[in-house]
Amino acid sequence: MYVCLCKNITCGQIRSAIENGDAGNMRDLSQKLGVATQCGKCGRCARGILQDTLTQRSQNDIQIEQVSAA
Ligand code: FES
């Protein structure tokens, strides 16, 4: 699904940038992908994807730590 129509950026591209470590905040997303740098209407949606992806990644890290410690 397209999140940023001005820059043709999809939800998957945003998630990939976060999961690859290329972006960890909105400033990174703006600099790397151009999200929210034109009309700004995608900012709220992009921020939600950012927060969800970071939360999911930290939960996965905790699960990996628990498996490694077991
Ligand atoms: S929709 Fe993303 S800057 Fe316009």
C-alpha cells in the first residue's frame, strides 16, 4: 500500500528501511526515503508504521534473547 503518494513510497519500503537499520526515526525516513518532505500528509501514517515496526522488532529481540538464554 502506498503511504507517501508524493514520493511513491510504500508501507513495505518503510518497514524494510526500519528492519534493515537504515531508519530508526522520522528524520531518517525523511532523509532516506523522502517521506513527509513534500505535502506532509503521509507523516501520521508513516509515524504509525515506524512505531509498530520498532515495537515488533524489540519484541522479536526479547524473544530471541529468551530462546538464547534457555
Ligand atoms: S504524501 Fe508524503 S509528502 Fe505528500
